[in-house]
Amino acid sequence: MAMYKRIRMNAQTLATMFIGFQRKLFTCPKEKDMFSVDESDGDCTIYFDLSFWNRYLVELQEANISGKFESSNANSEWTTLLSTVASATNSDLAGRFKDYYLSLKMFL
């Protein structure tokens, strides 16, 4: 069983995820919770530590069920993020990755 969940995100979905962390709407990652690989087309592949991914997915689902997505002015973006995170595939860490937390920590 892989230790990571892998997702490829476009810039808009990545920005929505960042906003959720920055506004403390969801548990923020710590070191080694997430890794990123920049892709040549502008997308970014995110590798989630399995335990962090599980916690994050549950928080997204709870926000959706409680109506927080629907009551926001970005319902479509939050719903897309939830769908993207839920569709993560098992993976080993690969490529020229960097700890995503190190990119975020100055904004959190």
C-alpha cells in the first residue's frame, strides 16, 4: 500500500486549496504532510501523506454537508476541490518534489 495520495491540480484548484489553508478553514499541513511537483504545463502534482489526506478529505466533506460550500460565493470552486481531493490515487513519492509546507508557511 502506498504511503501517499497523488493529485494533479490546475492553478485554480490549487489556489482554492491555498485559500482554505490560509483562512484556517481546514487543518493546515505541517512539514512532510504534503509534497509538490511543478509540472511543465503549469499544473502541480500534490502528494499527500495518507493520514493528512484522510483528515483533509473528511474536513472538506463535512464542510460540504454542513452547507458551507453552498453558502459561499465560490461553491463551484470548493466542490471542484472536494472532487479533486476525493479522486486522489495511491502513489509513491516521485519526481523532483518539495515540501509544500515550506511554500505555504509564510502565509499561514
